[in-house]
Amino acid sequence: MNSERVLMASIVLLALGNGLIFGYCHDSTVGFNAAHPASAASLQIVINTNGWPAMVGPVVTVLGILLLLAALAFAVVKEVSQRQGTARTGGALS
């Protein structure tokens, strides 16, 4: 499996999912309160998205995250197998 293709697909799905969520949001607010005891500080993020983007956006974003993790696993396996092949032959990476 080509990890570069999986990485590109994950980037597209992440962009599509976040675009659906934030592109169709309305009446969203962000609030931050700082306080002297750190336990009293708060951060509030409210995103209001209605309809099919509210259902499809998170699903597509999670698929993008899973593909990103798969691309990472493929890249690690490819790197380990190349290093083991180099160690057996005693040559440099090609």
C-alpha cells in the first residue's frame, strides 16, 4: 500500500469534514475567562451546525483521522522493512 496516497486521501477527508462543519455553522460563540486560581479559568466553544452537514461532517472527519493513522502505520512499516533490508545486505538505502 502506498502511504502517500493514503495521506493525501486523509487530508482531503479532513478538509471536507471540517469544511462541512464550519462552513454551515451559524450563531457560534467562543468565550475565554482567565482567573487567578487556574481551576476557575474556562474556555467555551459553541458550534451550531444544523442538517446533513452536522451528521456527515464529524463522520468524514473521523474517517480522515483513521486514514491519517493508517498512513502513519504504513510509513513506519515501510521504513522498518527498508532498514532491515539494508542491514542484511550491508549497503546504503537506494
